[in-house]
Amino acid sequence: MEVGMLPISASKRGKLLAAGYTTLDAIARASPTHLARDIDVSDSEASEILSLATKASSALERERPNGTHTAVVGGGQTAWDMLNEEKFSSCITTSCVDLDNILGGGIKCKEVTEIGGVPGIGKTQIGIQLAVNVQIPQEYGGLGGKAIYIDTEGSFMVERVLQIAEACIEDMAEYSHQFHKDFQACDVKVHPNNILENIFYFRVCSYTEQIALINYLDKFIMENKDVKIIIVDSVTFHFRQDFDDMALRTRLLSEMALKLMKLAKKFCLAIVMLNQVTTKYVEGSFQLTLALGNWSHSCTNRIILFWNGNERHAFIDKSPSLKSASAPYSVTTRGIRNSTSSSKRIKMM
Amino acid sequence: MANKLINQMGLPKSIANIFTARNVITAKDALSHTEFELMELLDVGKEEVTSAMAHVSEVVCPPCQTALLLLEQRVRNECMAGHLPTRLKGLDEALCGGIPFGVLTELVGPAGIGKTQFCLKLSLLASMPANCGGLDGRVIYIDVESKFRSKRLIEIGINSFPEIFLKKGMAQEMAGRILILRPTSLSEFAESLHQIKVSLLQQQVKLLIIDSMAALVLGERDCGASRQQALGWHVSFIKSLAEFSRIPVVLTNQVRSQIGDESRMYSFQAAQSRSIIKDNPATYDSHLVAALGINWAHAVTIRLVLEARSGQRFIKLAKSPISPALAFPFKITSSGMVLLDDDGVEMKGPEISTINCQGLSLSSLAVSSAEYFLTKNT
């Protein structure tokens, strides 16, 4: 029923159907006064319905293709246009070359990446490293942006952010020293406090606050346009306790995921969701799996962090464009870095 | 925050009345519906719902801070920028100053290894005056298994800080600041937590110790999912207590033997288990893991594993966002825990989290003081 597509209240919809308006065309052809009389609403409400109907029906009209790249259905984009866009989409480095390589350059903007792993593997470390790395100035190959860190578990330790920020600045100074010896003004003018200042921190204590915050982020990012990454640590924590209605939980999580995806596309930023693991009984044995795994169909990429012998590895579990591969990384006092083992080859699966 | 009333949020009267009429009273009620559901429930259009929910969300949303602001507040207001020094040099350095405020620190290890001894020392340190390096505050010690011995506490105090404790009346004052609670069930514990929350700010409580969390949870009659849920609720509550009052919270945990020999793997690992998983050299005496499960392991911020290997005890930084993976050898003396090496041994890989119990016997707990009796009831 086309009328069901209109974003109006249920009672108004009911009245339209009762009065015989079943298609958008029928509504669009009526005049506001006739509409108001037929369905017994005020003139202003009737003209509002009319404008919604005309907008919706023009989006449905099919235009004859005339050689230009106009969309056949409103709101779409051709694959060619997307390809050109993708070429220029930016990445945020993880400071580990192997990890960047399997990610195709780093964490991509406009995409939602889920990262999960056992406690102590380094999820928060990667989150903090990305919050610092997004701020690397454009002269050094970074995005020069700001970060939003949404902390649901209280695992954000400021001392660690300071350590990683200082190490990042030292690395930048080293880089500029090596490659820009000619320029005098190659001193990195960034102070660790500047980096800390550009990380917006929200502490969320319940799922209500989490949903409220995600709703509010649209307005927040409008006012802080240089935010380029949102890190949620960890995204399912509050949804795993005191939820009796599982169906409601799934609906709320899906809506939250879609909103985040919309934010990513609208503001061209990267969304990183850190997730915990749980055990699941599958095929006669207990296996590890990411928590609430059924909900995350809207994540573009999923990365699983695991122990391989004595090394930490990252595995691309799900991605529409990246090859399934794993790469080693290590967590040092300076942050996430390349693994120090001699066999640093990336394993293709 | 979540229980804020919708009609006190400054929404336009008309929409606020509709919310109340449909029994959507608090912000939590409103946010527990998707936008589409609200449209149907309240019988209003999409735009109205979206703008009303945007307003509600902005009110309920937690305040924005920057990392810099957090750091400055801590440096300004708190001891050692938010750390309780343990006086164990190597450990304090690795932990950027000591046990951090506002997060949960877990001590896990086999029975008799020294967890309670460590807790006793921490209680003393928190109660000592600031000019002696303490927090000058009260301590709440939740002693589930009745292991607290005041005599031992005073002995540790006299041996570690003789210049303070031998002064007249000091021992009484310090011991007077430590309040011991002995809840017998999880619900009793929850009640005391509520009372603690009320008195936290008034009473200048600077440290909360729960010894042991495992005994409290595992002593309950319910099993399985409801126990996990109860644990989840308690953990969230304790965490919020720690954060809002910015105090260190130390909890002890027990160990249990690992069921089966397989380590947990992901589905993609199981498919290639031959090529990827290397067998760790099996340690067949006492293969132990921490109790309380993987959700608990995620919930604590710092996990200190105490273990014994070939008769030597180690304290390991198994999970810590701010420290390298170090293990320090220690022993228990009349003045509590003492590190034998402040540099520590760097450990690679998941070995930092394994718990061993080799060569640990009760007789090895002999200390120089003849007055010290350790009664273990396990």
C-alpha cells in the first residue's frame, strides 16, 4: 500500500484509506481543501500530507535515461561514481604495518569496523591508538581529525593515552627528521596535551544512555565537523545484562547499528566498535565467538584478535572487499606496533 | 539519568502530554522503543517523533569531556594522579604510580598464596596519613570468608612503618579507620553496597576491598544464567561506585581447575587447528584458571595473578592497559608482601595469564614472626 510509505501518524493513514485515497497519485491530484474536507483534518495538516505525497511520488517516477548519470530511483548512486569516491576515501593507520596492509591501508572512513577479542588481547589499546592516530596531521599522511571515544566499561585509562600520544609525537619527529632535512621548520609543534584535548570522551553507564548518546551524536558532530572517528568500547556490554525481552534487544541493537552506519556515511568518518567474546556450544565443543553476534550484520568489517602461540594476531573475519587474512601485531609501551618476531609474513587463509 | 521524567525535559506541552498518556513516563521507557514503534504507539508523524527523541536524547546523554580534562582533574585533585602506591617499587612503576582509582583491580591466585596479605597491607596504606604516603581515609573491607586478622594487620603495620605505628595511639587510629563487613549472601552484600554508596562521600572512604568475590558469588544456590546475571548486575554497580567516587576497588578471586585440556578457539581457528595452534608445553600439575568466567575477566580493568612456580611465588600483571606484561617474584614476610626483584621478568604471550601452583605448600608460608598463624579454612 503506497499510502503506508508516508511518514504520518497511524490515525491519519487510517483516515486516508477510509476516504478512498489508496495511492500517492490520488493524494497528489487532490487539492488541500478537498483533502481536508474528505478526511476531516485542518487545512495546514492537509497541505502537509499533500507535500509529503508529492515528494514521495516524484521519487517513484521513472525518468527516461538520457545519457547522464541521473539515478533511475531517487537517492541511489551508480557503481562508477562510488568507485571514484572510494579511491579518495581515507584510512586511519593502526601504527602496525602488517595490520594496515591486511586492512587495505588502515581503518577506512565511511565504514563500520567491529573488533573483538578475549580480555587482555589489546582491543582498548587499538581503540586508543586509533583515537591518537586520527589526529596525525595531513603533512604526515594522517587525517588531522578529532576522535570521539565512547566508554561503556570504564576501561579508558588516561595514563595510557598520554603514553601513546607521546610516542606518536616522537615518531612524527623522527619521520620529519629523516625525510624533511631541508626544511627548518620541521619541528613537530604538537604537544601531547593537544592530542588529549582532541579526544572527546563520553562515559556511558546504561543502554539508555548509550542509545541517547548515539542519537545525540548527529547534532554533536554537526558542531564539531572535524571528528573523523568514533570508537565504542565496548558496544554490547550494557546490552548483555538485565534485558528480559530479547526481541526488543535485537531491535534496539539493529537500530543503533543503522544509526551509526548513517553517521559514518553522512560525515565520512570511521566507526570502530570493540566487542567482547563469549563461549558458544557448537558441534560438540565450546567455541569462542563475539558477543551478541547475531546482531552485527550491519558491520562492514569484522576483525577478530587472538593469540597464536606467543603472538597477537588479527584476523579479517568478515569484509566485503578485504581478503581473509591474518597479521601479527604487538602491544608495546609506545602503543600498537609491528610484531617483533622474525617471521612477519602475512598469512593468507 | 535514565530515570528522568519526560515531562520535566522541556518538551513542547502537546507532545509531552502524548507521552504521558501512552505511559511512556521516563526517558528509559522512551529510548527502549525504536522510532517506528514510537510512531505507532504515540500516533504521531515521523518528524515529530524524531525531534522529540532528539531532545530527550540530548538531555539524557552523558556530558562530554576531553581526555585532557580528565588528566588535569586527576593530577590536580588526586594522590599520584589517581593511584594508591603499594610501596612495592617494581609494581608501582609498572602501574604508573600504584593501584588506579576508579577501576576494578582483581587479585587472583590459588589458596594461601598471599591475596589476603596484600589486601591487609593495602588497607593500612589507605588509612595512613598523607604525609606518610597514604590516602588518609577510611577503608571498607568486605570479608566474606572471615579471614581478616587484626593482629596480623597491626603486625604488618609495626614491621613496615615502625616510625608511625609505635607512636602512641596511632595503631588504634589506623585500625579504627578500617571497617569490616561480613555479608553472608549476595543479597546482603547488595544491601551493604547501597549503604556504602550513601556513605562514600560523607565518610571519606578511600578504598574498598572485597575478599573474596568468588566466595560471595559461588556460595549462592542458583546456578548458570541467573547467577551470571546477578554477577553482572553487582559488577556494574561496583564499577559505577568506583568511578563516581574515584576510589580504588580491589577484589580477590579464586581459581578452579580447567575443564578439559583444550584451549578455547574461534570457529576459523578450529578449521585449521593443525597448522595454527602450537601446543604449549603441558604443565600437568595444577592447570588452573580464574573463577567467575569470561564476562568477569572482561569487566575487571587490572588483573594481578599470583602464582607459584617451582616453589617461587610471582605476582604478574596479567591484564593491564597501562603496564607491560611483567612478573615479579615475591615472598610474604612479617611486613606483608615484599618483592624480591623490582625489575620483573617480561613475559611473552598468553603465559602472563596462566596460573600455576607448583611447589606451593602451607609450610612454605613460614615467616620470621612467631606470632603469625595462618589459618586457612579451605
